[in-house]
Amino acid sequence: MGKPARSPAYKRYFRRHLVLTAAYLLAVFLTSRFVPDDAEPTPLFVALALLPGIAVIGWIWAMGRLLVELDDEFMRMLEVRKFIVATGVTLGLTSVWGMVELYTTVPCIPIFFAFPIWCAGLMIGSVVNRFAFGTDTGCPR
């Protein structure tokens, strides 16, 4: 049994994701190269520091577009379930760690890590879909 053919919506999503990933990597490179450690928040340094975040917003937009463009309701439901699991994982971990930070002297985790945690939650959501439906890529056969 082979892998199901990807819909045009997934192909467009993949292309968008590749372009945004390249933009993110370029933005991180430029920011790391030209913004010194502990730089004052000048307009130039703030603008450069915003560039990677704009690419992250692009990734979020691309995921939203995928939901809009998917014409298969089952596939859309699988994606929405992954988003819900990822959101639950992110809110749970950040809330628990936030309470630990509030009441103890553990190191603070930068808020930057919220999106990577959410992305890891997407992987957990794929596993949940696999166990719940026997698939994370299309209708079970």
C-alpha cells in the first residue's frame, strides 16, 4: 500500500513553506551577522530582529491557507486536530513552566520557544491522529 497522492493544497503549502524557510534562514543569518550581542534597541537593530519573526508569521499564515485550501474534509479535520493538540501542548508546557519560574529560581525560558514547542506539538498531534484514525495522511484504507 503506497502513500496517498498529495492534494494540490499540500503541494502549494510545501512550496510556501520552502520559500518562508529560506526567508527565515536568511533573516536569522543577517540578524546574527549585523546585530551585536546586547545591542541597544535602535530602529535598525529592531527592524533586523523583527525579520525572522515576520517569516514565522508567514509560516502561520501558510498553515491557515492550507486549512482554507484543503477540499477534503477528513484531511482538514486531521490538520485541525493537530493544531488543537499542538496548542494544548504549548499552553500546558508554558503554563506549568511559568508557574515553576514564578515560584522558584529555575532559569527563565525565552518566549521565543513558544512556536518551536507548538511545532513539536504538531508532531504529537500526528501521532494522536495515527492512533485515533490509523492514519495522519488521509482516509484509512
